[in-house]
Amino acid sequence: MNILFWLIIAALVLLALGLLILPIWRQKTVLSVSHSQDNIAIARQRLAELKQQLVDAEISQSQYDQYYLELQQSLNDDLSSASDMPASQGKGRWVVWLLLLLVPAVSVPLYLNLGDSLALEKAQLQQNATEIHDKIPGLIAHLQQNPSDLQGWLMLGKSYVFLQDYPKAAQVFAKLYQLQPDNLEVILNYADNLAMSRDGQLAGEPAALIEKALTLEPNNNEALWLAGMAKMEVGDYQQALNYWQKLANQLPADAEGLGQVQAMIAEASAQANTPKTEIAVKVTLDATLKAQTNQTLFVYAQAVTGPKMPLAIVRKQVSDLPLSINLNDSMAMQPNLHLADFKQLKIIARISKTGDASTQKGDLIGSTEISLPISQPVSILINQAVD
């Protein structure tokens, strides 16, 4: 939350306090002066009446003197009483101190709970996004006229990253990679955005790019971070641990991302120490069923009771049949789920006519259930069509 936001909040709170407190604080003086002025005015009026009565011979001089003394004494008493009033009125000033404590104590937490403390940042980001989006066509036109402008291509790629348009960012960094195949910044940006355009999957070309980056600069922080992520994805937890431990040792003690790195180190360490399970699977196709050699074959393990997402999955082709493979945790779709977490598993082999990961009508399928631990290979015969 930026400083400007809190300065505005502080100014509004002070304004509210001023509106509430000033009338209370001034009440003492206003009441005292008003009361004194009223008493003096009454005394003057009474004195004028006495003088007129003396002139009209309605009262004697001695009576006038007596009434004058009484009026003077009464006025003195009233003024004295008025000067004492602030002492009792001043007692109400405790409300001022209560408001000074209460208004900030209540308004700030209330805003944090009900308001949007990031409103200014969001507005600024939205404004920046609009400005960047509006400048992209001009930048593209410039690059069409100046295709060798490396800084221009880099600016275009980062603009797409800011707008979270990762496929277009990957295309731009692919172009830059062709122009500068050994530029570390280009390589890492290309790998990162290529993975983001594939739902965060680093396997394949992104992982190869990361390995190249480490070859060029073995101690690069970003390369070490991405390399650890790539190894976690394929279940190589010990190598991920090695990369991240090296990264943590290089970072300053007050580095902003150190806490996240340490958390991932803990996760990789826990995964590395988890007992590994491997299931040997043999898959064959019933001779009475027909399938095209280029159709996709999925072989996967699924919990009988629990999440339906495959715990380990391999993608092959019908041309690979008959097939012998080993299912293990490195093939998991979610690194935090392990084959050993479930005692009852269902091993499935399915030929997809569309290549879709979800089961479709017309797919060919075979399955069997097993209990862990298991030491013998599991045989699957694909012998049914999905209705």
C-alpha cells in the first residue's frame, strides 16, 4: 500500500476530528463570554431605570445609593459565577480525547475490512495497462520498418508480459531468440513466457532453454529458480532441492523472495523424502478391435477412492502397442499427490480417437484394479469401446 494512500487517509481522519472537536473545545469560551455579556447588559438596563426613578423623584438619593450598591454586588457575583463556569464546562473535554483515540482506532480497521486498500494501485495499473496497450500498434509499426531494433523487440515482449498476453510475448521472445541465441535475458524470458502460454508447463522446450541458460551462467538467480520448478514438475525433487538451495545461499538475508525460496526448499525436501512407488504396466490391444496407428494412447493410474485426477499418466500412440512402461510419481499431474498415498488404484489404458485427455464416446479402453504394494507387472488389455 503506497504512502500517498495513507497520507490521504490521515488527512481525512484529521478533517473529521477537526469537525467534531473544535465545537466542543470552543464551547467553554463561548458559554462564558455570552453569559457575562448578558449579565452586564441587564445591569446597565437596571442602572438606567434607577437613574430615571431618581430624576422622577420616585426614589430618594439614599434609596438610589442602596439599590446601586445592591446592583453592583449582584453584577460582581454573576461575573464571578461566570468565571467559575468553565471549570464545570471543561470537564466535558474528556470527549475530545476520547474522539482523538476512537476515530482513528475505529475508522482505519473498518476501512481495511470493508474498503479496498489497493484501489489506488489497481487504478494506476489499469491506467498503465491502457497506456501500454495503446502504444503497442505504434511499436509494431516501428519494428516492421526497423526489424533489427533489438531494444524495440524487447520492449514489445515486456509490454505483452505486463498485459499478461503470454502467447504473444512468447512469439516476440522467440523472434529475439533467433536474433540473439546467447542472450541470457532473452532465453529466460522466452522460456518463462513459453511455459506460461502452456498453462505453466515447463516440460520440453522451456526446460531445454532453462538448461541452456544455466550453461551460460550457472549462478543466475532466475535460471536457478526456473530450473528448480522444471525439476519439480517431472518429479526430480532432489535436483530441484539442489537448485533452490544454491539459490538461497546466494540471496541476501533481506532479499524479498528468500521466504518463498525457503518454502519451496521445504516442499522439495518433503517430496524427496517421500517413499517412491513404481508400477510396471504391460498394455495390449484386443485383436478384434481396430484403431489407427496415429491415435493417442493414455496409460494412467487413478485412486479407486479419492481424487479422479490421474496420479501418474503417460501419453503414447497406438503404434507403440504392445507397450511396457513404468508409472511413477514423476508422471504426476499434481506434485503433491503420490501413488503411495492410496492403497487401491485403478490402472487404465485408453485409446482416444480425438486425442482429448477426457474420456469420449467411441474411445477404446481397458482397466484393472490393484492394491499397493505390488511387485509384479500389471497387464492391461484394451478390449472395450466407451458407449
